[in-house]
Amino acid sequence: MNTFKTSRTIALISFSIGTILFLLQAINKGLSTVTVIGFNYVKVAIIVNSLVFIILLFTLFLSKQKLETIKSIGIILLNIPIAFLYYQIVIHNLI
């Protein structure tokens, strides 16, 4: 499996797990075990996605496949506004 396919898979898995946790939180409403799991998941996802991002940055400078690398970086970065939106909605509903 190459770096590009791996990074896209990680981005898709991060998005999918985050969305499932968000939907479970929306169903449960209020502070629950899902909330705690969700916040801990966000911490882990930030670390994993940051490492993938750093690897892709190195790949960008070392690889001849610049366009493919930039696309993979874009996909990883798309998770940031989605996670932020989910976070804002959850926090707003907890207060």
C-alpha cells in the first residue's frame, strides 16, 4: 500500500469514526459515555492525522508525485473543519 492510499484510508476512517460518534452523541443528548469517548477519540485522531500530515509534507518535498501528494494533504486537511463543526455542535448542545 503506498503513502497516498494509506493517507486517504486514514482520513476516511477518521471521518467515519468521528461521524458515527457524532451521530451517537446526537441521539444520546447530554453528557454521556459517548461524549467522553468522542473527546478522547478527537485527541487520538489529531495525533494520527498530524503524523500522516507531516509524513505527506516530507513526501511532497522528496517525491516527484507532487500533485498526488497535494491531493492527499487536502483530503487529510478536510477533516479539520468537519471535526470543528461537530465539536461546536456538541459543545453547544451540552451547555
